[in-house]
Amino acid sequence: MSSTDSKIATLKSRVTQSASSSQHVDDGDHSDLDDEALFAQLEEEIENDSNVELREQGIQRLKREMERLQDLKSSGHGQYNEITDEKEVIRTSARESRCVIHFYHNDFRRCQIMDKHLAALVPKYFGTRFLRVFVENVPWLVEKLAIKVLPCVVCFIDGVTKDRIVGFEELGNNDKFETATLEWRLLNCGMFLLLDHS
């Protein structure tokens, strides 16, 4: 791994961490300022490279990656958000290359368990959009997707339903399943890509 690759990996790590840590606390523009400061620091390190051609390539790569990460972050990546508007749920699932949507109800304890596990996966898979949707807010979608058992996690790739996890049967049929079990299940249906390739 070159020095530039290492710096870009550092940038990705910091941007994804700041996105996931800001999902519970609204810190205004502080995370954007931190990202810009990191970018400036990494840019300065690359500029000190003695090879002019490599330096220019490194700066351009760094700029492109920063823009891409900021676009993902501003569209909700790195956060586990709830969408209450049915049309927005449809638009979001159609627009994202990879989208995991948890259809839940407050009265179901297993939905809370699923939320906990999905929230743990969000910072690890920045390239996938994670959402939660209260079923009573999206009756048409619930009917269209034939959601009858909760929790129900529906996986979309490029706007098309790819897979679904209904209840906990495929996760060991036990309330105490490991997050890694859910992660493995989602990984096998193609929901996660390395950030470099997303």
C-alpha cells in the first residue's frame, strides 16, 4: 500500500467514524469541519512528496475520494435513520445502490433487538444505506412487499428487492443471536461492498 493509499484509507476511516458518531448527536457543522481539517492535513502530507507526478495524482485521488465520501455522508450513509414518509422510503430504496430497510413496530420486542444489531453494522458498512420504517407509516409498501411477520428486513440492490430476513428463523431462531450472524446473512446476499468499490 502506497503512502497515498494509506492517507486515503485514513480519510475514509475518519469520515465514516464521524458519520456514525453524529447519528445520535447533532453537532452541527463540527464533523464537516473535522473532515476538512483532516483533508487539509492529508493534502499537505501528499504535497511534501518529492515525486511531482505522484504528488499530483495523490492530491486528485484524495479530492475525488473526499467528495465521494461527503456525498455518501450527506445522503445518510453511516447513519441508521428512520423515514416516516412512504414516498421518501420508495425514493431512497430506488436511488441507493445498496439499501437495508428494517420494517418494525414499537410493540414488538424482537424489532428492538433487530434495531440494535443493524445499528452495530452501520459504521462498518458505510457504502450501504440503513433505514428503519414504522410499518403503520407505510401501509401501501407493507402490502406491496407482502410484509406479514415482524421484524422484517428487506434488502434492495439498485432499487430491486434482492432478499429479505423475516423474524429470527434464519438467525438461529433465538433472541440472543450474534450481530455477526446477521452480518454474515446480509453479506451473503450482496448487501456489503468494500468502501473502495461502492
